[in-house]
Amino acid sequence: MTWHGACEATREKVIKANWLLLPCLMSFLAIVAPAVALERIDFFDREGRRTGYAVVDIKTGRVDFFDRNSRRTGWGRLEPSGRVERFHLDGRRQEDTALPLRRPPK
């Protein structure tokens, strides 16, 4: 067997191993993905320009707020009523707000 033939055989073994690992990786992701239940809600002004967004962790009720340049501006806690107790980055309480979603029943 030539050197080129040995490299080709090794390459085929690696490709075969990758195809065997792919279903394992997909199964792992299918199990882990539902554990991260995040939802992004975009905010717009009256002219339709995006002014920011919120990322909501449905399971814990945590909400992180971002401006239009993806800089974090605050955080909050989602109440069962859909209202959010909102805080500035330095911990100062801000006005409450409402998000257009409901927390799933427990």
C-alpha cells in the first residue's frame, strides 16, 4: 500500500466515524434543546423602527432587556399575570411593563 493509499483509508475511517457520531450528537441536542426555553420579543416604535428587544426565559420567568444595538439595558421578572417587574442594570427599579405572552401553567 502506498502512502497515498494509507491516507485515503484513514480518511474513509474518519468519515465513517463522523457519520456514526452524527446521530449521537443530534440525539443529545434534542434532549438538551428543550431545557433552554428562550423567547425573543422585538420592540418597535410607531414608525416601525426596532427600538430594542427582550429575551424571556419561560421556565424561570427571567427577562433581559436590550437596546437596538444589543446592549443590555436591564432585567426583570415575569409575573403570572404577564406583567414584568423591571430593574435597571444598577438595580434601580423601573416602571413595570407588560409583555405579550403568558407564563405556561405549572
